[in-house]
Amino acid sequence: MAHVGNLIVVGTYEEFVLGYAIVPEEYDEKKLSLVQTFACHSHRASVRSLAVGGVHLASGSTDETIRLYNTLNQVESGMLTHHNGSVNALAFTEDGTHLITAGDDGMIAVVQTGSWFVEKQWAGTHSGAAVTGLSIHPSGKIALSVGADNRIVTWNLVKGRKAYVANVSSRCRNGWGVGDVQWSPSGSCYAVFMATHAEVYSVATAGVTHTITCSSRVTSMTFLEDDILLVGEESGEASIHKLMPSTSAGQEGDLKEIARFQAHEKRVKSARNFGPVVDGARSATQFVTAGGSGRICLWELEDSEVSKLCEVGTGCRITSMAVVDLDKELKLKKEDDAAQKALLSDTKKKIKNENEAKKRKHADVQEVSGSSNGNKASLKVTKANGRDSSQKKRNGMKFSCELQEAKPTKSPRKKAKKVKGVNAGQWVVTPLE
């Protein structure tokens, strides 16, 4: 029950974005059900792609726009219009700082989340053909894209340029091109599907390590673990395969089919992994599939047994799907709020210290001393801080002073310096010019 409260979001041919929460049933908490939490009709054409990053949800459509939503508040927060064609693929970086978009116009764009500023655009990435799939490495440093030109392109996101291009036209069959690409959880390998088969590539060798052949066209796939791949077919069947390591260099590894089951009546349009569930000594993996007929099914894999936990009918034709880990997002939001409070507190302390320093600066005290005829005297001189015109001239300025003894003069031509309130023999303070 570890994924109770999480959200399943689907895009539909009828232009809707729908959200369903996983909740326990009222009279039996051990049983789960899918309850619709929101329905958004922002697009003016069918929804083609969905992606989740942090609290952000993005949906791409054939109306050439990308709509943005806040998954915690479940409200629409913006729109992007930099594509000139259907938006086929969306992907957020692991840290949620950037969104990468791709579409029929052959362009791939990098967008900064929050400000939603388009930082980078690559035009004609697949020889001008449509980009059909996109996936970002868990490190966020590289990405993969596939297109209608039957090429797999590796992108260096640090330097912002192509790193490698692989032409797989010879491996495509029956006129079907490359459908999609997906990284494994650790990023040690990735998978693509073409026509009736799916291929797994190793990052270390840059070669094919496993080939999964199906009886009908492959329509979706997802990694349940690094070495476990689920493949969905047009017939509605789904199969789960264990990727065994190769026993000899240069040869593909063996495959072990863990399970095969009828997931939907029609094609398996999308599949997503929810991750492991640990309940005492029991360990299982939960995943969700969406069928073209409009049904969403939540499954659990334990050992080699696949069981359906719950399902719901949307009444729409599903085109894409994404899953939202609300527990993780709430935790990240709390951490972010705590960090903002700490930053605000530090800023207030800094401002307070600066103000106190300014006050001390305008009330500096210096001690000066002097002597005359063997008599010593010392006094403290404070910088002027008053409001009269003579003192305003000195306000905030550093000045030094000397001690002078007021003495009468016998010379008739010189008059003694008159200091108001000071008699001869007393010490007075005279500012130095």
C-alpha cells in the first residue's frame, strides 16, 4: 500500500487531461480504487505527451501548445508556444530544473522551469523529420531522442550539442520506425522499440545487448528494474522480461520471460512504473498500464505472479500517461519551504547587523590626549550627530582634532582666541582642517 495517494495522469484524444488518485476503499483498506480528482480541458486538440517534474506537470498537444500545471494545487499555471507542430515528447530533468520538448517540427528545446524561459533550441535535429521520443539520463547530463528518420541521437546537455548519432534503419521492420526510447533507472542501459520488437542497448559497449520479439506491434514499454523490462503490444498483451547478462563477449544476453498477461482488450497505449513495495517480508513491484480503449489498470508483480489491484474506465481514448509521486513532492515542498524560511531569517539578521553597524559608524568615540606645562588631560570626542546646520556638515564624516590651551596674548596686534564658555588655561577641542 506504499503508493496510496499517488496520482495517475492521462492525456486523451478528446483533448482532456485527467487525474486519478490511488485510494483505499472505504470498507476494506486492503483494497484499492482509482478516484478521479481533476479533469482539465485546456487543449484544443488531442493530447500527445505528458511529463512530470517536481510539482510541475506538462502536457503537449497537436494544437502545438504545451500546458503547464501545478500537481499539488491541481491548477493550470501557464502555456508554452515555441513549437510549430504537434508536441510529441516531453521530459523533465531528474532535479526538475529543466523541461525538454520535441515535436513534429523536428525541433528540440530546453526550457528552464519556474521562469519557463526557452534557453536552447535545436532545429532540424533529425534531418528535419519529426521527433517521436525523448528520454533524459538520470544524471541530467545527456539525453536521447528518436525520430521518423530512424536515428537515435545522443545529446550532451552540458555542452548543448549532439554527441553521437546512430542510424538504425536496417533494424526497422515492416515500414515501422523507432517508436520511443527510455533509460533504465540507473542509466546503465536504454531501450527502444521498433515495429514488433524492442532492443536494449548498453552504455558501456554502445551495442545491442538484448532483443525482445513480440507477436504483434510494440506500442509501449517501461523498466520495472534495471534488468526487468515490461513490453506492451497492440494486441493488448503485456510481457515482463528478465535481462540476463551475456556469457560471452560480442553476443547478446539471454532473456527470461517472467510473466505474460492480457492487460487490455486493445493496445497497451502506455505503461509506467510505480516502484517497489516492501511490506514486512513481502516485496513486490507496482506498475500501471493504460489501454487505448480508455481503461487504467494498476498491477502488482510479486515473484512471477502478476495481479490486478484495481482499474477504472475513463470514457475517453487514452493517448499518454504519467505518474506523480505526491509523497515525494510534498516532502520536497516542505524542504523547499524550510530552506526559504532559513534564507529569510539569515537575510533579516544580515540587515539587522548592517543597520547596527551604521548606527555605530555615526556614533564613533575616539580618545585624544594632550599636555601643556606638564599638565596632562584626556577627553572623549564624539562625532557630530545633531540637527543644527553647523553639525550637519560634519555628520557622517571622519575628522580628527587637537587639544589647545586657551591663552591670552600680550601683543596688542593679536587678540586672544575667543572661545565661548572657555576661560584661559582650560582645554578646548579644535577640529583639524
